Amino acid sequence: MAKNKEHMQRYLRFSTMGLEMGILVLGGLFAGQYLDERYGTQPYWLLGCLLFGLVAAFRSLWRGLRALQAEMNREQQEQKQQSREQ
């Protein structure tokens, strides 16, 4: 039962990564459009905010994948430890 819960948490983490990436990119897009319309500087704010959103999205993805890899390495270490004890 605990193993299924761990797998479900891992899948949920992946789904939230995708959702977070979409929100960051769309947030940059809409913020850039708003600022361009407000200040009449098309397309500079749009490009800047979109680039910021993309960088933030990939940084978030990178952090999430690193955390997932650390968790998987920790599980492998525990499995090796258990197999040595038996």
C-alpha cells in the first residue's frame, strides 16, 4: 500500500510540473501583452516577459527533476542496504 502511495505522489509531482510550466509561460505572455498595451512598446514587454516565463518554467522543471532524481537515488541506496542485510 505504501509503495502505491509513493508512486502516486511521484505521478502527481510530474503533473504539477507541467501545470506549473504552462502557468509560468502563459503568465509571462499575458503580462507582456498587458504592459505593451499600457505603455505602447510592442513587442518589447511581451518578448521580455515571455522569455522570463520560459526561463522560470525551465528552472522549475530542472529543480523538480533534480529532486526526483535525488529521491530515486535515495531509494536505490535503501534497497542496496536492505539487500546487504539479508
